Amino acid sequence: MAQNTAAPSVKPLEIEAQARDAEKNPRQIRQAGEIPATIYGGTEAPVSIQVVKDEIDLPLKRGQRNFVLKLAGKPVAVKAQQMQRAGASDELLTIEFMRA
């Protein structure tokens, strides 16, 4: 009997994002329960955003890398390319997304 060895397809997780508040520094954004992030790649200019920590931290810890960010109502397919975490606490500090 042949076994199916194909990896299961994982649907990208949809997460709300908003343009980063330019008046707040990254520490203030994190204290408000959000994570500063950047979307880059493709033909569009890089965009500074912030996402809710509780929506993205656990999926990232579980290995999820593909997301659909809803930015101003427009879906943007991205892949989490790089993440920075605090050493001892493992707190998520920043994320860099690449457009898919």
C-alpha cells in the first residue's frame, strides 16, 4: 500500500495590520500590545506596520511563516522573513515580512 508523503498544505493565516504610528517609538508600540514590523520586496516601497502581538506570536512559535496581512482593507500575502526576539525573555521585538 502506497503512503501519501506529500506535505499538508497550510492555509496562510489572516491577520489585521495597520500603518505604524510614526509618533511612537518601537518600545511604546510593544507596550501597547503590538509588534513593529516592515513589509518589503516586490515592486512596492517598504511599508512600516504594526500587528497585534497576541495574533502573531503563537503562530510564529509554532512555525507558521505565511500570512495574509489585511492592511487598510487590502490583503497582502507575505512570508515572515526575519524576527528579532529578546534573549532571556523570548519576547518578540520586530518582524520583517517579504511580499509573496
